[in-house]
Amino acid sequence: MPTNLFTARLLGYLVGLLPLLALLLMFRQMLPSQVALVLVFIGFMASVWVQQRIRQRFPYDFRQRVEWWALAAYVLIVVGVTVVFLALVS
């Protein structure tokens, strides 16, 4: 159960990155506006759908250590993506 919760929660966090990355690429003028806005819309809808499904099966319970591990893994991934993106842009 804990590994399923970890995977599901991390997936729920990660699916929300698509619209954010599309917006970032659009504002950096690395992606055409129309393409970025389509990606934002699709990513937002997918994020809402996935998170609703995960929340139905695994309600949030931050008393469980696995919740914190999933959040920490997400933060590390976001920091890593940010560092790589900034290294590529400069």
C-alpha cells in the first residue's frame, strides 16, 4: 500500500508540471503561443482528472511518512528541472 500511495501521489504532483512548463516555454518564447496554450489546456485538464482520481483512491493523510516522501521527491524533481532549464537557457 505505501508504495502505491507514493507512486500515485508523485504522479498527481508531476502531472501538474506540464502546464507550468508549457507556460514557461511560452514566456521564454521557446514555444509558439498556440502550441503552448494547447499544452496548458490539455495539461490542466489531465492534472485535474488525475488528481481527482488519486484523491478518491488515496485521500490525503500527511500523518503517513510516504506522503512526505512523495512531496520531497517532487520538490527535488522541480529543483532539478529548474537547474537544468536555467543551465540550458544561459
